[in-house]
Amino acid sequence: MAAPACDWIYVAEDLEEDAVVAMSYWQSEAGFDDHLRWRIGTSRWTEMEQKYLEAEPDYQLMPVMFRFRDTG
């Protein structure tokens, strides 16, 4: 994984909303925050933003109630 604190990411196209939805599982909120700060500071983020984003992304932190097949 490119982000050490990210266990997985799932990306899907929402055809009804004409949007891309990404859901990821992070080991901690601090790990996500570190990655987000790094990502925003890179030129790659700016290039992607200019090419693909038509509106601000909507970030939502959702508490995990339980995990299936937890290997830890």
C-alpha cells in the first residue's frame, strides 16, 4: 500500500449521482490525517484535483462497529 496506515481502499462509480465514491479502512485517525497532510502537500494531488474534481471532496469518519475475518 502507498499509505502505511491504510489497510484497504474500495473505489466505486456511483452512476446515479455521477460521482466516484471511495471507502477506506485506516489503522487510526492519526494515520489518515498524516497521509492526508502529505497528499495535499504534493503536486500530484493538485494535478488530480484540477483534472477530476468539480466540487470539494466530502470526508466522513465513520466508527467501525465490528470487522469480519479480522486477522489481528
